[in-house]
Amino acid sequence: MPDFAPSFHLGVNYPWLHYAEDFGISGGTVEGVSHTDKRKKVAMDFAAIRDSGAQVVRWFLFGDGRGGFVSEDGIPREPEQFLFADVRAALDLAAEHNLKLCLSLIDYLWLQEHGGKRAAHPHEHVLHFAAAREAFLLRVLIPLFRGFRGHPALFAWEIANEPEWAIREFSREPAAQLHFADFRAYASEIARAIHEFGHVPATIGSARLMWVRAWSEVPVDFYQAHYYPSAERETPGGLAKQLRELSRLDKPLWLGEIPARDASDAEYSLHGALEVCRDAGLSGAAIWRWTKPESQDTDISAGQIDPAELKIWSRQERRRAQRA
């Protein structure tokens, strides 16, 4: 941890090199983190991330579920043969560079239902049925938690990224068909399994600050929310006001995503957002994103991290702490 603010975990989002293909075989492709070329790439990136002053790397693991495990008749059977090797490679690289990983297990895209459309991959509907969800937990997730039990490079297992976009009580999109009560119960099962078999913290990446209290009945170790000015136009007061309204949370709060920039808000600055998070007593914040977005990605407006800018903020914080 940095010497200027040991309780503020500065992070970066390294969401993927190739979406849902970094861990295990996906579509017959064997190019996970343990692959020589990808391992070299990650090692270089991790060195630069640490040099920028960040300590936590947030990375999507299964994504939309297209790879990483084997299923039969729509029911998960076991982890795929390269899954553990890829996770181990990522954790080993993190440890070598004095970083910790927040591994996000399930992306909301996997939870959404795209009725009438041809399935994008064989596992697309695994999380839409109770029996398959339970098999995924018992046969894939719990072996994963056991395999990396208490690993010193694990910051947390994140149960899901922005699950609200797949839940009908939060989203009006046709693909949001999941009931909140059903997913909350499933998330609670996963959290308990993380504690029992993984011995590391559990969290959920809530899509908005205003929704984070919805997960208070899930036994997570810290709350996590994401903040984008472009998604909060109807919420007056900005980030500082929203954090003040959440000041009485019963657990620490970490902002798992804040943008490097936001074209919709001329007043937004990354340095300013980080200072607001620090002054509000948050346990940290992670910037979106380190890896370069592709032209077809929907998050181009959120920008890409400038390592030099992040390094400047880290140095300023170190000096501020030394003066205090």
C-alpha cells in the first residue's frame, strides 16, 4: 500500500485484453493470461500501473460466460482446463508487481435475457435458470474460491458487475428480466461461499451510487458503486452530494469505476473526483480504464487513463500526507 494514504485503495480498471477471453478457453481460443504473449503484455502493463501509484487492478473474469468452464445440456459441469492456470498467472503477476486484483466474476450482459435472438455462445442461458445457477456455484465458483483460498494478491472476489442492468426492478430494458429477489438470494449464496471457501472479501459492483443500499442484505465485506456524470444528469449536486447522502453506510464504500474523463460534463476532472472520494472517507476508487477501448466499444467517451496524470495525483497525495 502507498505510504501517503494506506486506507485509500487507488485502483485502475483493466477490464479485459479481450472481453471474456482472458481466463480459460473461449470459442476454442487458447489465449488466456498464462499464454506467453499475453503474460508478457500483462507484466508490462502491471509494471506501468504500479509505477503510476495505483495498488488495485479490477479485471473481469467470466464476462458474459462464453468460456472458462464446461457444461452439459446447459448445466455447468466443471472448470475448463486452462481457467486455473490463467487465474494463477494473473495473481502471480499482480504479486510480482505489488498489486492486488479485484476479480469481477459475472458481467450483467450474462444476466440479461435476449429472447428470440440466436444464442451468442453455448453458456448464454446458464444464469437464467435456478438449477444451472446452483451448478455454476457448486462446480465452478467454489472450486475457484478453494483453489485461490486467501491468496495475498486478491483484493476481493466481485460477485457481479452492474447487475442492476439485468434486473427488472432497476431497468426498463427488455433484456432486464431477472427478479431482484432471485438475484439477491443468489448473490448472497456466492458471498457466503467466498467467505467459507475463499477467505477473501466479497463485493458487488453496483451500477449507481443511488442503488448501493439495495445490496445491504447481501453479506458483502464492502460496498462498491460506479459513478459517471453522464449517467447522473437527473441527480443534482454531483458526486460530493451523493457521497454525503451515503455517509451512514454500515460498511466501507469503494468506487469501482469513475471515468478518466466525461465529455458530457465540462466541470468534471479526474483529480477533482479522486479528491472528493478521499475527503469523503471512501476506502478508495478505481479509474476506468487502463486498456485502450476499441472503436466499437460504448465507453470511448469515458476516456483512457493517462499514467502520467495518475502519477502526478499520487505524488501530490504523498506530499499532502507528509505535510499533515
